[in-house]
Amino acid sequence: MVSGGEAGIAERRPFPVSWDQFHRDCRALTWRLNEVGPFHAVIAITRGGLVPAAIVARELGLRVIDTICVASYAHDKQGDLQVLKGVSEQTAALGGGTGKGLLIVDDLVDTGKTGRMVRELLPDAHFATVYAKPKGKPLVDTFITEVSQDTWIFFPWDTGLSFQPPLKDGAA
């Protein structure tokens, strides 16, 4: 997921994240979560939460991984939320229907729209993200890095290697 909120990509501060950096940040998130658990299952918010949820689940030794599939971005603009798939009945039952003992993982909390919706579905779950912006940060229990609201995060799965002109030549 490329994140930018309501304004377009041209008005945002770029924050490219490499695979190595993202993996380190996910492991750092896991270190913090290890002190909070134990957890019965991990729930990834798709699609951005899939990669960090896999890393966190591996590091915590969790085998039950579920998804809640939410669509809110169309490349560079945030739109209306759509729940495409909810958490399975079996996973919800592990959390007593309220999410207690469940870990929700996403790559980023931006405006908080998705976070609020997930919180309503599983109010007692622990919500963790790798990155947090100020508007969404109050909804998250654990995160690693705070970025400004006008930051545009380029996740490694959204980018490719290409030449970047030097800053002196007008590169952003």
C-alpha cells in the first residue's frame, strides 16, 4: 500500500522504505509486542498488513494467521472504506468475539479511518502498525516509527529500482 491520505502524491514528502529497513522495523515491532502478549492469533489488514503480519507471526511463533480485507486506497487517493472479507468465525472465537488476545497488524495507520473500523469490529484486540501518522496514532496500541501527516511512504513492494537524480538537480 502506498500511503498518502487525501492529497495527491505530488504534495507529499517522499519516504522510501527498503526491504531491509522494513524487515528491521517489523522485528523491532515484534520486540515490543513480545512484552505485551501472549497472543492467540495475528490478523493482517490487507493488503499492507500482510508482509508485517507474516514477519511478526514468525517471530512470535504464532501459527494462526487471518485477514481482514479492507479497501480504502486507489493508488494515491484515499476513498470510502469497503470490507471485502471479515475475520473468520474461528479466529473471532479465539478472541471471545471482542478480540481479546488477538493481534491486528498493519503497515501504517494514516488518517485512522481503517483503524476505527477495525477497532469497532474487535475492540479488545491489540492493534500494531509499523508506521503511524498523527491523525491515526491514537488508535494504535504499538508502533515503531511516527511520520508526519504529509509524508508519502513508498513501501518496498510498491517500488522498483531506478536512477534517482541528485538533489541539486531538483529531485525531491
